[in-house]
Amino acid sequence: MIGEKHPSALGTRLFDSWPELRPTIESMLESVLTAGKAALAENLLHVYDRHGYLEERYFTVSFNPIMLDSGKPGGSFTFIHNITDRVLGERRLRTLRDLAARAGDAREIEEAGRIAAGVLGENRHDLPFALIYVLSKDHDEGRLAAAVGLNPGEPASPRTVNLRQPEHSAAWPLARAVSTNSVQCVDGLQKKFGQLPGGPWTDSPDCAFVLPVTPTGMEKPAAILVAGISPRRDADDAYQSFLKSVADQIAAAMMRVMAYESLAIREVVDLIPVMIGVIKPDSTVLYANKAILDYTGFSIQQATQPDTTNRGFHPEDIERLREERRKGMLGNKPFAIEERIRRKDGQYRWFLAQFNPLLDKQGRVIRWYATGTDIDDRVRAEERMRNENLALREQIERDSMFEDIVGSSEPLQKVLHQLRKIAPSDSTVLILGETGTGKELIARAIHKQSSRSPRAFIAVNCGAIPPSLIASELFGHEKGAFTGATQRRIGRFEAANGGTIFLDEVGDLPAEVQIALLRVLQEREIERVGSEKPIPLDVRVLAATHRDLEKLVSEGTFREDLLYRLNVLPIRMPSLRERAADVPLLVEYFIARFGKKAGKQFRAIDKNSLKLLQEYEWPGNIRELQNVIERAVILSESDTFAVDDTWLKREPSEVPRLATPLTGTLLQQERDIIEAALAETRGRVSGPAGAAAKLGVPTRTLDSKIKRLGIDKYRFKSQA
């Protein structure tokens, strides 16, 4: 205790030689020397100067008065006992006990670190500062979970540490501690980080230990503890053993958290009413949840046996399942299989098994996680629907001629002969003809006689859909693509995938949809509205229109390149005027059809009515004939079919007279639009920045319009 001052201090006044003792024992010693009463000072802290190194020491000092014959104290016999090891041991043991008691409350790894930091902060004598870093699963990064004595984000306490980057000199050797799983000693802290907190001491620590926190059974640490060494103690074996015990206690707490999480996850998984299993890449079953065990009646040992496939699946499916699973597990992408699984009562139900891989850093499969969803009701409903659809189709083909094309005239026979040649191919067909000539019936006949007949036939009337919705209707849209798009919706093209789509009145498509349709015909893929991801398609396109598309091209309202793509195999449907010989057959067909529907039977057809029907021009073609026959059937009161001749007299409609000729008005508007575009592009017609691109029409079409309207495009270049 007296250190280097002995023996030169003998004979001197006590506080002259040891002024640092005055605050601690002066009053106590004075009481002994004046009152003659013994006194005891326990756990007396004394900073011992050992060759210039100030060391924390603890003593118990007893003062016993030396009584003179006069009965007065003449001095004190003082006994000093060094209890430093006992005080340090009790203090450190208290820290370890508190760690063990409090860490049990942690339910997360980070929480275990924060609780540990709270305990360590109560022993700043041994831990003037401390940092606890939690490591990522791949050990690429350390994240600061808690700090004692330091603020997160300071140079000595970064919030995150990249363990894959080379360590610079002014950094804790966390990566080295992780890779070697060993304790690292760091000296010269002030040079690295500047002044650091010394706990109860004003001095800055100059040494720290970086300790891996490795739970039992793990090869690599789960966390790292950075512990500052007290500037008043030497980092002897006892000190290092204490720090190692602190790291072990934190590791034990984290181990309990991991066990809790594993148990909690398993309990949660067992509550999920879906089959869940874990499988090795070699198809060995590692785990089966409660849903699997309850359904199959297997124990966990039985569920993980190699012969589970033979015992658990339908015998007819085993070979297929083995092959599909083998192919799926050769890769590292998710896949799904439909399978029949045996219930514990011997019954089989259909399940959708979905396999998702867990990959390592090299992209290799570590585990397969499989889920099984009961789809038995859906599969059986689909099977019933298929059977019902098949029966319904057969019934329609037997009992109805609704989809048949009626007639034997030469113009119609030419079309049917052409149809038989076209149907087997996958080429695009453009069906032309007046309104009501039966273009959709021809399209359906082409589909029915093609190899795509088992798949869908989707008919779309492009003229009946608002321009703002036509793109979404044809190509679908993503959720949030526009106001009101509350969920993803597939379009008609996706619905027709594998089959045929029929675009009626294709001449009414807006310009932007024409561009998208051109891409479908060229690239065989679509993009939903609101998405940039292309979706490949296998669909045959049949189109129809009653309009003159070549005229629309010359007017700039229909794309010339789209016309070329559509007009691969053109079919022209003759008007009813051209196939007047078919009128009697059509009349008989419609009388039978609508008579059956109305519950009426006709024995004869009025000759005058038949003659009237044959001589009429039928501007509305078959559709108009159909409406007339239906009206006559409903209104007829006898068993002889007759038509009122007034139904076939069309009165001319009155067209209001315009103040200005319509043609002149339209031409002037067209001239103004083209001149505005030329002014904006400085007379340039072609190219991506030209007027043709801005107006959305082919360059050749715009050039012809400029010539027809007598526009001088060169004057716009001079204005530039």
C-alpha cells in the first residue's frame, strides 16, 4: 500500500507522505486518536502507483488505539489487509449472475445483445466500454445491436461493419475474429480512435479484446463482443477469463433465443392447415409438419422413411411423380406437381405440391421446401365441367345448326372451298364483307376445322368497346395500371392462348392499339397495360371488317403495315344479294329454328312472301333476313308462314343540310393538322422526329396527302 515511499517515509507525518489518503481515513484516524475508539474501513479503494502505472486496489484497514498509562490514546496500531482479488471476484461474479438471470427474457438475438449491454453497463470498472455486433446469417456483415459508453455511429462504434472488405488499421478486427473464431487483442486505442470512455476513471483505455460469441454446436459466431479493458487494471488471466465468461453467457442467451425461435416456428408451422415438408436434394424427407401426419396417419419416423412415396401416393401416379420430381430437382427453380395422396382412411385426394429451393451463395440447392394444398374439389369440379361441356357440345352438334353455314349457291361454295384449305394452317385470316353476311360464322368454322378446335375460340367486337378500354380488354392490365384497376386482369389474347381469337370490326381499332396488335402478329407476344414484361403467346388471329381498309390506309386512319400482316389469307363473304339462290334454304332454316323456340309449327310458306323475300335487296344481309323471319314467326296466327310486305320497304332518311359542305370542312381540318405538324418538325416528314411519326401515319400516306392537299412542305423549312 505504501509502495516506493517506504522506508524513506518512516518518521514523517502520515499525510505529508500520503496526501491521497487524507479524504479516506483522516476523520476515522482522528476519532481513534482523540476518542481512543477502534475503527474499521472496509473495501477501501486505493489507486496504487506501481512504477508510474496507477492500479486499482482494495483494502480493509483496522485502526486500534495504543493507550498510554494516563488512559489517553498515544497512537494507533493499524492493520491493513489487501482484498483486491476478493472485491474484483465478487464484482465480476455478480455481473455473470445478472447476465444469466436477465438474458432469459430475450426473444430475439438483438434483444439478447441489448439485455447483455444493460448488465455490462452496471460494471464500468471492468468494462469501461463495450460493443455487441450481431452477425448476418452469411457472416458478411456485423450490425451493432447495443453499445455501452459509446454512441452508435462514432468512429469506434460503427453501426454496420462489412466483414468481406479488407480491415483498415483504425477498425476493430471483427472479420479476423469471425474467420478464426478466436479472441483478438487490440492495443494503442487512443492512436486508433482518440479518447475513449474509461468508466469511473478519467484515463482513456488503451487496450480492448474482441471476443467471438459462439453458441454451442455452431462453427461460426453469432455475434461479436468488443470489451474495453480498464485503464486501472492489467489484462491478466483472471480478467481475460472473466471476459470469456461474459461472451459465453451472451452465447448461451442467444442459443436459448435460437431454440425458442425454432420451437416457435415449428409450433406455427404445425398450426398452418397446409402440408409442409423439408426435403434434401437427394429426395430424403427431413421434416413433415402436423398437417401431413394428421392426414396420412404416419408418425414422424414413418414420414421420413425412404419408401414414403410408395406408401403415400396413388399407385397410378408413382412413376409420373418420381420423374417429375427428379426433373424439377435437377434445377434450382420452383416447380409444382399435382398428386393424389392417400388419407389415413384409405381414400385419395388431389393436392398441389409446390417446391421452393433454398440456395447457397453459389446457387446450389441446400434444401427443398414443399407445401401441399388440397385441390381435390377443384380437380373434380373441372372434370365434371369437362364432361358436361363435352356432352353439351355433342348435343349442340346433334340438335342445332346455329353455328352451321346454310346455303348451296356458287359464291358460298367458293368460300367454303377456300375455307377448307385455309383452316388447317396457323396463318392470319382477314374476312371481308358487308355487315350481316356471317363473317363470325366463317371464323368459327375455320377454328372448328383447325387443330386448335379443342381450345378456346374468343370473339371480340372491336367496334363495341370504348377506345379508352380496348387495350385493357385485348391485352389485360396490371393492378393499379389506371384508375379503377383494383386487381390484375388477363385480356382476351391471353384467354385465347393455344386457341383462336376473332377480331371483328378490326377497322375500328384506335391507332395505339393497332401498334400493339402489329407487335402481336410480328413477335407473338403481348404486354399488359401497366407492365413492361412481355408475355409470349400461341394464338391464331382471325380478323374481319365491313370497311374498306385500303381506303382507311390512304386516309391515314389505319396502318399500312398492319394491313399487310392481317391480309395474309383474305376471304370475301358474298352479300345475300349475290347468293339469292340461298334465300329459300335460309328461310326454311330460320322458320324451323324460331318456330321451335316459339312452340309453333308451319305447314307451308306463302308463295308471294317467298317471292318477296327472294326479290328484296337485303342491305342488312342475313342478319336482316333473320330478324324479319323471327318477327313473322312471333306475329303469325296461322300454320302458313307469311311476311308483311311493308316490313321490307325502307324509307329514305332525311339528312340535315349543312351550312358548309362536309367534304370541304374535313379537308380544311386535315390541312390545318398536317401544316401544324410540319411547322413543328420544320418541314421534316420522315424519321422518328418527322411529321409522319408525330401524326402516327406511314410516311408514304402523309406524302400523298401533302400532294393531294397542295401543301408546300418546303416553306416550313425556310421558316426554320
